[in-house]
Amino acid sequence: MLVRYLARRLFHSVFVIAGVVLVVFLVMHMIGDPARLMLRPEASQEQYLALRRQLGLDDPLYVQLGRFLSGLAHGEFGDSLWQRVPALPLVLQRLPATLYLTAVTVIIALPTAVVLGVLAALKPRAVTDRIITVLSLGGVSTADFWLGLTLILVFAVQLDWLPTSGYGGPQFVILPALTLAFRPVGRISQLTRSTMLDELSKAYVTTARAKGIPERLVLFYHTLRNAAIPIITLAADEMAALLNGAVVIETVFAWPGIGILLIQAIEHRDFPVVEAEVFVIALMVVALNLIVDLSYSVIDPRVRYS
């Protein structure tokens, strides 16, 4: 049953990824002409037409689409119009930086959010619950760029504990990861609190406590496990947003990830790089959703893939 489910999901994923990349191809060819951006303003009409012919942009759209689909089937997106190197390797070169930042952000955000949500649910309307609620609301309401600049001002400029920007060892990833973790902590802690309150009111919790099971086992083995599916779903949604490239934060901290590369490629109307990046992002998001769906059966044995 699981093999059939996986085969069906993978089959559907091919069409999802192809559809997303196809939409991006059509949109990119509607928003501007890269030949105009690549030439100097004083360039002649003959130079402009020659460059369009060289780039293959003077072909009818259906011819360009056929060429694009043929390359997509072979995993080739052509050369970057902007940097004159193969587009897909250029995107893959930037991918480790984004994965590194995403992993550190998730490691910070997920445990912190779950612990805060559980603490808030233990004594609803108490002082601890109110403080955590205020912090979580601040997390979902604070602008990333403002928080990032504030952290730079305090920890990099005034205290001189961490570098202001750049890419390298652990000291470079702390500030951008903390900035990106603030919103997921707020959202996931709110959801954890509400789902834990719902589970703690159920009869099986009362029965477990009546049997003398230690409170920590009741909370973390029984209650939190039953509340884990919506928490994991939201955490995966936040992780997918990070995999798309945290454009603002990568810009603020000069982080060489795929987010800032995507913005630069759009500015230069670099069709191959945009298409290659969307393909890579779609592939990662589809894989993440599949992993999350499979984790449901591990967390809750009642889930069946039929």
C-alpha cells in the first residue's frame, strides 16, 4: 500500500513541477525583454535585433517553449543570460547556503516553539501563558528586515560579538537564523498551545494521570504526540518558505543564497536562471511535503495510505 501511495505521489509530482515551471516560463516572457537590459542605451536597432537572434528570442513563443520543454526533460535550462554560465549549476552552487541557513533556523525555532507552547498550555491564563502569548504575537507581527537590522545594530555594531554580514562559520549564521526564527516561533508556539489545550482536556489524559503515570510522560509521550500532526504540518510550511529563499534577510545579511540570486535574475530578465531556480525550489518543496505526509503514519498509527 505504501509503495502504491509513493508511486502515485511521485507521478503527480512530475506534473506539479512541470506545471509550475511552465507558468514561470510564460510569465517571464511577458514581463520584459532581456536584450534591452543587456545592451547599452545608445545601442542601435541592428545590434538589438542581432542580440535577440543570438539569444533565440526572435523565435515564436511556441518554438521557444518547445526548446524549453526539451531542455527541461534533460535537466538543462541553458546558460545564464546575465553571468554566461550554465543556469542549473549556478543555482545549485547557491543552494548549500540556503539549506544551511534553513537548517539552523529550524533547529532554533522548532524546539523553542514547542517548549513555549507546552508551557503556555500547562497553566492557561496564568502569567507564563500571557507572557508567551505576547511574545508569540510579537513574533508573527515583527518585520524581518527591522528585526535583522536591530540585531546587527546591537550585537554586531555596539557589542561587537558577531559579524554584521557575510557567509562562513557559525558566527555568520547566528544573526540571520535568529531573525528568521522569530516568526516561526510565534506561529508554531500559538498552534502548539491550542492543540495541547485541546488534547489535555480529553479523557485519555485524565485516565493516564489517574493511573499514576508521571506528568512528563503524559505531556510529552501521550499528549504532545497526539498534537504533533498539525505542529509538524505548520513547521513544514515554515520550512518550505525558508527553502524558497529568505530574500529580505539574505539581502540584509549579504547571505549568498538562492533568494537573492532569484531577485538578481528577475532584475536582469535572466530567464534560464529563474526557470532553473523555480525547478529546484519546486523539487525541494514537493520532497518536503512527501516526507511530512509519510511522517504522519509514524506519529499516528491510525493513519493509513489507502
